[in-house]
Amino acid sequence: MNVSFVSVTHVLRCKDRINRWFRNNLDFPGEKTNHIKKIVGIGVTYLFLGLLMTSVATAGELKLQWDQNNEKDLAGYKVYQRKYNKYYNYLVPVWDGEDNFCTISDLEEGEGYCFVVRAYNLSGVVSKDSNEVCYQPDDPQITDTSSKKPKIEFGSTSVNHKWQRVVLTKDFTDPVVVANGLTLNGADPSVIRIRNVNSNGFDIRVQEYPYLNGYHTFEKISYLVMERGCYELADGTLLEAGTFQTNKTTAFDTIYYEQPFNDVPVVLTSTISFNELDAVTGRLHGITRDRFQYKLQEQELNKTGHNATESVAYIAWETSSGIIDGMLYEIGVKSNSVTHNPKNIHTRQSFNGKPEVIADMQTCNGNDPATIRFGNIEKSVVEVQVYEERSADNEIWHKAESVGYIFFDSL
């Protein structure tokens, strides 16, 4: 029998920020005094790893420990796990109890796992996620994604209606891929589809709506790839990369960040699965410092909506500009002013050449299915518009939306 045991102590540094934000921004029913709001905060502060494997493929074991909460109405904790490149199922915790430690068993040999903890009180009110901690079997260390500079890769590709593979050049473990906004080489309304995201790359194509013939000319698509996690840059800017699943098409799904933000972030999204053949895009709404709302949209002519559950990637990043991982970037919002008519967005800083650009509507003031399209892209200005599909009628007028964007370029 081969036995290995690793003991690691790892402090998650954004614990205090999360608990402080909980205290200042959330409350339990009936428990508010002098505007100081009580919350069951939770912060994983250290984690001990014990991995046991035999010569045959047997299950592994991992031990977690976190700070004990002091609230009198604390009822217990729930632990959730996911595999790398998978998602949390918050309906089914892997552990539920009153202790501030647990042992997770039956882990598959060779698999990487991530964990979060939530506290809950006697009334059943549940806290947000703790910091996420992850384990990779080929690198037995505990990963705190909240206290590191994010790994980033960016670029652009020329794509038509056929699937094309983008191969990543950096060594990612759990990449989050966002690509939103098409050029206007072809006038037919279309969406960007992504599938088969893994550590090596992803597939991408342009997909026209079903009422069209499906053939589309080549468009330039910019993409941004970030290692999953929540991060704080040297200047205090917060950002986060994650994924979720949804099948909501009429009502919005509410998605909570894994960390609270100091300011309302810009949220950029992409559908990263292809579970139904019909073209689908996503719409954002109600973006705040702790959550955003999201729904899927098919063409207007389809009255039943999108029947499949799709995976969605998001990158949330506070408005800022600077340099990170060899990338010159600028993130901002054009508030309530982008319609079906082209609108110029000017950069605030100088780029070396024509920057890559990704943009996403931050509002849903007009509910007709629409995407972002780019006209002229120059060194200091990008032309952007909201582009509706026309399956039900030829009307393309769209209410003014707020559009979040990121410009990026190499140094």
C-alpha cells in the first residue's frame, strides 16, 4: 500500500473583507440594531490535506477546517465541492454539521477538487460562500485563488459559422473563457458559441439565428481567458472569474459572486456549452456588488424559449485600468446610452495599436433578443451598437442600454 500525507496551513487573506462586507450589507430578519446588520459570516482560514491512495483505484480523503463563528443563533455549516471544470451543486452539500471541521471521503483518484463552506442560522438563513480552496493531485498544495494575481491570456481569432479550435499558450488548470461582441462583416444577426473548454483551449464559432440560412462570413472575435477564482490586485481592484449553469429564459436567474465587491463591477459573460442546437445568447440585469441576474434568449419567434440547461462563464471586474500579466487594459461602462444606432466609446488611455475589445450589455431595458456588434475599431475609439435579430418582425429599434467593456492590448 502506498500512503502519502501532506499537511498544509494556508491563510485565506480575503476572509476579513468578506466577513466585514457581510456585517455591513446583509441582515437576518428582525435582527438590526443602529443600522449594524448581523450576518453569519464564514471564512475558511486554513486547510489540512491528507490524501490516502492504495495500489488500486480507491477513494481519497481530504480534511477541511475553518474558523468557528460566534453568533448565538448559529446552527451549523454546509460544505460544497466541485471537480475542476465542473460546477457547485448548492442543493446537495457533501457535508452538513455543527463542527468547524470535516472529512470528505470517496474522492476519485487523479481528480482535482474545490471546496466552499456556508454557515446557516436557526432560521435557515445561509451565508454566502467562503473563499474557495482547491486541490490538484499532481501538485498537492492548497490553492487560494483569492490572494494571487490572476493568470490571464487574451487574443482574437477570425471565425465563421464553422467550429474552430483556439489553443491556449499558457498553462491553465481551470480556465474561464469570455468572448462577447462581433464585428459587422456579415449583417445577419448572430451569436457567439463556445464549447469544449479545457486546460488546452476551446471551440468557438459564429451562429446565426434559426430563421436565417446559417452561413456566416468571417468575423473577428476577441477573447479573454482567466484562471477561475477571485482576486485582488495591488491597487485594491477586485475581480473574479467563474461559471454557472442556467435554463432560465423568461425570469432571471440570480448569480452570487464568490466574493463581495467594493464597487459594482463590469460583468462580461459567454455561453460555453452547446446543449441545444438553436442559437442562444444571454442578457444581464440587476448587477450589484454581490450579485447579478442572467437569462438565456433565443430568437423572438421561438415562444417556448431555450429548453436546455447551458453553462455560462463570467468575468466580473471593477472599473479600472492598468497593466496585469503583460496586458494593458481598461474597463468601464457606457451608461444608458447605447442603442441600435452606432455609438463611439473612447479609451481613456493610450494603446499601442488597435485594442482587443469585449463588451456586454449590463442592463435589459429592451427585452428583444439582441447582441453587441462592433463597427470601426481604432486605436482610441470603438464603435458599438445593440443589434437585434428580426425573426418576428423587421423592427430593430432598441432602448438605450448600459454597456460594459474591456479594452486590452499587449505592452
